[in-house]
Amino acid sequence: MLNISYQPSFVRQIKRLKRKHYDMQKLVSAVRAVAEQKQDLLRTRYRDHALQGQLRGFRELHIEADRLLVYRIEHDTLTLMLIETGSHNDLFG
């Protein structure tokens, strides 16, 4: 299982989601799947995929239809860095 490191912007987004009464269990389940490296579940349920362009090296998964999680795995330290969560518009304009 990978260690989890949170970016300050991610922590702020979590607080915002909690204020909006978002079902945090959905996010927790997705993060757990990444941390436990459950590749089949990530591909089928969360549509996990690598990003391109300026976000090369990052990955994205779909927690819900329009709720995304952008993350990066640093292989040298095996740390899962949760970068952002939000809708397509929130994350990519």
C-alpha cells in the first residue's frame, strides 16, 4: 500500500466538499483503490487514465460522472500525492 501525501490545495477542496455535504465515502473508496494499486478496479469503475500535455506525469480518475480526482504517484518514495478533486470545469476550465 502506498503512503498518502496531501497537497494544501487538496485539503482546502476537501473542506469545501464537506461543507457542501458531499458523500466523502466515494472519495475515500477511490483513494483507497489507488493506494492499494487495484488496477482492474481503477480501470473499470473509475476510468483511471494518464493525463497529457502540461499535466503529463499525472493521472485522473472519475469518482462520479463529473467529479474527478487528479493525482500523481512518485515512484521513488511510493507516495500518492492527491492533487485536486472537482468537476471537469473546475479542473480544466
